[in-house]
Amino acid sequence: MIHTWRRFKRIIVGQPLDTAVAHGERIGRLPGLAVFSSDALSSVAYASEEILLVLAPLGALALGYSLPVALAIVGVLWLVVMSYRQVIPAYPHGGGSYTVARENLGRMPGLVTAAGLMVGYTLTVAVSVAAGVAAVVSAFPALAGWRVMLGIVCIGLVALANLRGVRESAAVLSVPTYGFVLSVFAVIGVGAVRWATGTLPGPAPAAEPLALAGVAAPGIGAFIVLRAFTSGCTAMTGVEAIANGVASFKEPRAQNAVATLTMMAAILAVMFLGLTGLAHVLGVVPEAGQTVVSQIARGVVGSGPLYLCVQIFTAVVLLLAANTCFAAFPALSSVLAEDGFMPRQFAHRGDRLVFSNGILILALLASLLILVFRADTHSLIPLYAIGVFLAFTLSQAGMVRRSLRVRDAGWRRTLLVSGVGTAATGTVVVIFAVTKFAQGAWVVMVVVPILLLMFLGIKDHYLRCARALTMVEWSAVAPRHHVAVVPVSGIHRGVAAALTYALSVSRDVRALYIAEHADDGERMEQSWAEWDNGVPLVVLQSPYRSVIGPLLSYVRAVDKEFEDVSGVLVTVVLPEFVPGRWWQHLLHNNTALLIKGALLLQDGKICVSVPYHLS
């Protein structure tokens, strides 16, 4: 079975990579843009739509605020990017917001940052995939009933690409990411030319806009504009991923990461403002069954080849945009694991030099979200940006503290940028909490404290383990008496092998037979006497057909037998035969596994398996 699984794994994931070639798995600026920026860049496909979705129910006057809202978001984006341009050289080994907050603000702010990012990454995967499925359904409405299945399959494919390694995921993402950027730039360019020449169609009667629950009167316009602002801030999710993944870049790592971050911010700003501006000029409002990007592309270039390119690349890049989180989530998990706040397994690199456990957990959690929310983008959007902006705020506050503490070259500039950024993103967090609380933001406010308790519980467990395993005041003591108990189900070669081993390690060997019926016990005693191997046989009756209970009772009885003797060691020696084919395990009870699991929980008891391989 093990060999079959290994062959299958090699086919799916690829051959294992030597640790010595890890440096060869690092990537340059252009591949890095595809790996770490696909989330942020692709978010323009739904960020403008989220703004319009909030403003549209208030009419044409409210829609006029879409471009100012987009400009405000780009302003906040600039502040965040400038702050992260200073984070990367200061922390070139990665860790991003978590490392900055932990080292400058303390343990709890660092863990709050990590919790916010982990929630944000998980929701980003679900949102990106759901938006990609929506783009597919816009072009092919017949697939509407398969939304959830398509989303889960796409998450699985992205996870598989990442399990194969960073370079392979970069190769997978480069074409759709750059195809999406170029096709959107083409639409914006054609739209700008047509607008300048007066050939771009103006606002036209559109389909009924989607109704927004709770929106009633223009009197609450300021509140609605703030909601539109927070909805559009989804365009900024993922910008911190480059700071988290600095270690994945080629040398000089910090310079390449900063350059990639700058390119990403510039491209994102142009696409976001361009699409929002075209939506305003064309009078586009959200429609059921068709995305805003689809409407913009139709209005600018018609339904020809360029429109199809836009839809195809939009759908593919959204489906693959989750890759950014599949790079950032495992990296963050590994840093937390090294600090003792996540299970140690998350710090372990797999065969392909990636953090496989983090990738698999993220895929599972995102798939559950797709299933629960039925792959509906608008249901997921209110939940996820608040965690990311919380991380932005604490990270920039950490840089403010570091600037005042270190006062290295350019510290005043860092202090100014990070201080203004902290105030801006902190304000966004408050707006998020107020305007989107009822829509689902409360879920994040509950989940983040739960994650904090989990982090602290894991850390406490590791500290307890360290104290329990310490060698202080320890001295070796040889056992005064060693009892070996050999559970037997009959007389066969596997039992003979186990008895031979037990006799080699102990002078007090006892065979234990658990009988369901009295007749079985009598027959076993007779056969054992005829075999005459010199090992006494103990027969226990088990009228309820249990094996584990009588075995544990007998082990406790042995303890009582020697309660006046210090240093008694009890070892259970299990005869375990191993079939020649993996599927043949399914034909046997595998009782030995259950016994080992039960004995593992018994303090001071040793369990040894003696395998006998069947040819």
C-alpha cells in the first residue's frame, strides 16, 4: 500500500527536491508578480462591482460617487504600499505584518495580526474562486447549477499546482495573470480613445439593478458612501503577500520584492481606476447573471474576440488568484509554527520544498466556505477585508514604533508614511466594523479571538512538553523487574516470533488469550499445553467480545501485583502479521492498531510490534 501511494504521489506532485537546490526554486520579479500579486490584481474584477452594488440602489446621483470612492481607495493603497516598501528591507526574511507587529508591539498584537491575515487569506481564496466561477457563469449560464462543484475543483487544482513547488506554480500563473492585465489594459485603452473621440456610448437603460437590503433613502447617503468605500477596499487584499514571501525571491531578495510590490501597485491602481471610470461613463450598474467587467467590455469592444479574451482571462486569473494566498498562508503558518503558536508540522517543508501542510489546510477551509456560502461572491465579500486591514494597521503601527526605537537612516520619512498609513487603515477598520457588522463582519470579530485562544493554547502545550521533558534532576534507573505480556489469538508463526522476541528482553513473559466463549478458552489451553513452549498462558473471558478492555484490566492487574516493587516495567509485545498486498489489509481486523492506540494513553506502558510478513 505504501509503495502504491508513493508512486501515485510522485506522479501527481513530482519527484522530491534536494534541500541543497532550494535556492534554485526562488523566483525573479516577473514570476514573482504572477505568484504573489495575482490576488491583488484580479480583485479589480469585482472591487468596482462591489462599489456599484452599494451605490446603485440610490440612483444616478449616488453612482457619481464611484470614481471619488475609487480615488480614495487608491490613496489608501499608496500609503499601505509605501509602508510595505519599508517593511521588506527591514525584515528581509519574510513574516510580513506578523513579524513587524510581534517584534515592535508585542506578542498579542502580533498574534492578532496573524489571526486577521489567516482569516483574510482563507476568505480571499473563497472569494477569488467564487468570482472566477461567476465570470464563467456570465459567459456560460448553463453552468450556474455547478457553481459549488466548479469552485471546489478549482481550489483543488490550485493547491495541486502549489504542492508541486513555487517555480511550477509561477509557470502556471504567468500566462493567465499577464493575459488578464494586458486584456484589461486593452479595454481601458480602447475605452479611453473612444471616450476622447466621442464614440463611446453613454449611459443606457440597463437591467434592473440588484436590490440592496436595508437601503431606503438618500438621507443616509454618507453611510452608504462609506459602505461603498469599504466594499471597494477589497481591491487591496493581497498587497501584503509580497512582504510575507520575501524569502521566495532571488537575491537580492529585498530589492526584487520591493520592485515587484511597486509594479503590482502601479498596475492595480491603473486597472482599478480605469474600470471604475469606464463603468461611470457607460452608466454600468450591477446586473443579475452578468458581471460589471463583462458589461464594460461589451460596451467598449462589443462581443468580439477581445471581449472573449477579457472574459476568459478574467475567469482563469480569478480562479487561480487564490495562488497568492497559497503562497502567503503556508509561509505565515510556518513562521507561527517556528514561534510555537501553530503545530510543528506547519514549519516542515514537503518533498517539493513547499509547506505542504499549510497548503492542504487552506484548501480544505476554503472549500468549506465555498460549500457553506454556495460560491456566492457577494455573501463572502463583507467577511474578509476587515482581517486584512487589521493586519495593515498593526503592521504600520509596528513600523512607527520601530522608527522611534531604531532611528536608522530615513526614519523620519518612515515615521511619517507609517503614521499616516496607520491612521488611514485604522479608520478603514472602524468603518468596516460599523458599516458591515450586520452583513457578516461580526463573524470575523468572533473568529479572530478564537484563533488567538488556539495560538495561546498551542504555545502553552509546547511549553508544558518542554518542562515535562527537561533533563534537570534526571538520573537513569534500571528497572528491577520487567514483565512482557504477549496477547495471542491462536498458535501460529506470528505468535512464535513475538514470543521469541519477548523471551530475549524479559525473564517474565506471559501469553494472554482473551476468549469470547468458555469452550474457546479450554481449547486454547489444551493446544498451548501440547505446544509446550515454556511460556505460561493466561486466559481471560470476555462475554462482551471486547479485546481492549480485558487487556487493559490485565495490565493494571500486573501493576498491582508488583505495587510494592519500585522500577517495574511492563511491555506489551504484539504479534502482527503483514499481508503482501495493500488491499489485503482490508480483509483483516487490524486489532493490533486498536491495541496500540489504547496503550498509548496508558502512563508508563510500552508497546512493541513484532511484524511477521506473509509472502
